[in-house]
Amino acid sequence: MNRSKYLPLTETTFYILVALLEPGHGYYIMQKVEELSGGDVRVAAGTMYGAIENLLGLKWIKAVPGEDKRRKVYQITETGKEVLKEESKRLKKLVDVAGKHSL
């Protein structure tokens, strides 16, 4: 699979994938994204559930069993981790280039 065609990720998608390194339901994801971003990124419920459907379709996340049957729990897949790793490398390279030019 050529993952580069999926990059760059949106900021929201990046944070959702990072949040789902630990299993969580929708509300957890929304809270975790806000926490990880220092409050810079807030995901509305409609946006988040649309993103979840998209990520499920790409097989970057999967539904996993949870304790509460009323809440769907999700977790990043190995494919999702690979995409997240590639995006992290891409972002690091950008930061390194900027650092070399004394910004």
C-alpha cells in the first residue's frame, strides 16, 4: 500500500489517531484530542463521527469490545499506526528543515 497518497493528514485526523493508541469511545476521543492539542483543536460530535466512519473505511481504526454496550469503542489498527508513523516522520522532516534555516 502506498501510504504517501494519504499524506498529509489533517490535524484532526492526526490527533484522533494519536488518541486511539488507547481504546476509547467518541466522547473520550473528543476530550483526548482537546487535551493533546492543548485546547487548539476541538472536534464537534458530527465532525468526529464522520471522521470515525472515514477511518473505519480506511481500516486505520477498528471497533473493539467495550464494557458499556451503549458506547462503541475504537482503537487504531496496525495500518493506522503505520500511517501515523509516516506522518510523524514527514512532520519531523519539516521541522528539521525549518530548524536548519534558523527560523
